[in-house]
Amino acid sequence: MRDRVRIMLGSREIVKRYIGDRLVWEGLKSVTIKDVTLHFYEDYSIWVSNRDIKTTLGDKKITKVRIGASEFPLITTDSPYISNSSYIFNLSSETIENFKRVGVTTGYISLDITFYYE
């Protein structure tokens, strides 16, 4: 399927696109969480903490993130560890490089992040 966030037709959002009876595109749902604390660990994992994160994301499959103007796939090597106030994602080296490119380093940093999920 194509990687797009949304398609608009006038003021209406198109949430699915079919060719014949075959689904070729489905819009991703998203949620922006304000003031998320991030921290990298040496083993390519990232700790994401915010008191609202579990109630907002629950057990949704996160596929992409946006930090500022940068948007990139969230490629994980395992399922995330989820507690009441944080997620720990085990990330691919490519995803780690994308986080570093937008200023997330081994120290703690707080940002607004948009999570895209299926």
C-alpha cells in the first residue's frame, strides 16, 4: 500500500481507496502527544515517557512518527515494552539514525511527537 497520511476531496477526507474490489490505500490514524520525554539506551532502544501515553496509544501498532517537520517510519525489532507511563521500543539502526537526525540523542529530551498507527 502507498505511504500517505491522508487524501482530501474538497473538505472530505478519503479514508480508503479501492481499485475494483482491491484495497490499495488506507489512511493512517494519528495522535499527537505533547511533552514526551525520550531517552536512548546503548542497545538501540528508546524510552518514551508521558503520563498519557498508555491511555492514548494502548496496544496500537505504531508505524510512523513525526517530530517537528520530520516524519519517518518507526521500525522496531521486537514488540514494545508497555507500562502505565512509558513505552520502550527496540529500534532498527535506521530508525535510531532518523531520531538522531532530528536532535534526539543519548540524553533526555522532551518533545511533542505525532504517532501514526494502524
